[in-house]
Amino acid sequence: MKTELVAHHRPKAARRGTPWSRIRKGWQLYVMLALPVLFIVIFSYVPMYGAQIAFKDFVINKSIWGSEWVGLKHFNRFIHSYDFWRLLRNTISISMYSLLAGFPFPILLALSLNYVGKTWFKKSVQMITYAPYFISVVVMVGILFELLDPRKGIVNHAITALGFEPIQFLAKAEWFQSIYVWSGVWQLVGFSCIIYLAALASIDPALHEAAVIDGANKMRRIWHVDLPGIMPVAVILLIINMGHMLDVGYEKILLMQNSLNLSTSEVIDTYVYKVALNSPGMNYSYSTMIGLFKSVINLTLLIAVNGIARRLKQSSLW
């Protein structure tokens, strides 16, 4: 009896055991966690060591530490360059266009599928909309080239059938961003929809039952039950997307890019690629500074939008 009383009054930390004993009990989980942590450390944190060349005139045979410090020389060169405002304008316009066009469609698709009664139809639509996500960037651009070809493309065949002249879509700068954005919406809408379907599935059915008893139709239930239920997920995704405002990628844009649409297709990522790897000089310090500038802007936007979400009493990352 005395021993039981002593054990009962023992501190909770002692009863739970030491951290190492808890790790040994669940070592399988820690092994699974180690792989993504190792990936992040190797590919996200270790490269930060090389970011210092943005403030140096990097010379390969002198190594990173041996190269001369130049401070903000490359930053001043970039913001005063002829291409700066054009790159910034194109990057922000494509990113905002993608956000405004692509953000509501997964929500609308998820809300629509959530009220579909026939399971086979719901699964078919999910499969059809989800399948384009697995198409590689190269194949996607090849499909666009075939569809928009001025001589044999199905889009121009339809245009000529209506009595109009064929359009060379990829040769016109004003069409580039729309082609890039809407092809991306088509490719990603099904994948993004899954997140919202999971959020809709977590809504308490009792809320819908109460709404039906009160006489609410489907639109009322969507507005007063479903949308508030998925709003935390939507806000979190919006914050994350704002944190990647200047990350539009370079693979798809570079494949679609040509000398005729360069005025609207040249973005920061493609410019960095050309400066660092596709030019005779291969100016690593200059391209690193541009990438660092982009990362700082993205981080600033992430913190600002997260702070706004907190002030509005919405979900936030922290």
C-alpha cells in the first residue's frame, strides 16, 4: 500500500519516462520522420551556406570563402537594370493571374462533387480531373503546341470553321499568360480539389441535418455550413500561395517561351536560369542575389498575409 502511494505521488515526468525511453518505444515513427527531416536539411538548409556568394564576386578557383566581398553590389545592379521592372511585372502578373483564376475552381469543384448522389459519377469526375496532374511539364507543353498549332491544331480548326483567320497563339505576347495560367488550372484543379473534399468530409453531419430541418436548401447549406467549414483550409492555402508569389517556376515557361512572346513570358526564374547557366559568363553571384531577393520578398509577403489573417481572427500558420 505504501509503495502504491509513493508511485502515485511520483512526478508525472518520472512516470512517463525519459525522452530516450519514449523514443525507443516509438522508434519506427522517428525513423519515418528522419527521412523528410534529412531531405529538408540537405536541400533547404545546407544550400544556405552558398547563399553568401550573393554578396561576393564568386570565382570558382578561389572557392566561396576566398572570393572577394562586394556587399550589395549585385543587388544594386539588379534593381537598376533595364530588365528589373519588366521581370517583376511579368512575374507578379502571372502569379496573381494564376492565384485569381486557380484558387476558386477547386473549391467550386469540391462543393459540386460533395452534393453528387451517384457514386460512380462522382468517382469518374474525380479521376478525369485528377489525371492531368500526372502529366509531365514537357508532355503538357507538347499537348499545347499540338492543340494551338496554326495549321493542324484543333483550336484553329474550330476558329477557321467559324469563318475567322487562324491565330498563332504562342507567337503573340498577349496570349502567353492566359495560355500558361488556364492550362495550369486544368492540370491542377483535380489535385487541389482533394484537399477541400477532405475538409468537407470533416464537417459534422449534424450541422447539415439542423439546416435541413430549418428549411435550408442546398445553396443555403453551402453558404452557411460548407463554406465556413472549409474556410480555415482555404485561408491556410491562400497564405502558403502568397508565400510563393514570385515562384512561378521556369520549366513550363521556358518550354513555351520564344523570341516573339518574350516581352510577357520572361520572369525572374527564367532570367536567373539564363544568367546562371545559359550564358557565356555564368554569373553565379548575380543570379544568387536575384534568387535571394525573390526569397526575401516571398518571406515578407508570407509574414504580412499571415499577420492579416490573425488580425481578422482567421486560421494562420502561427
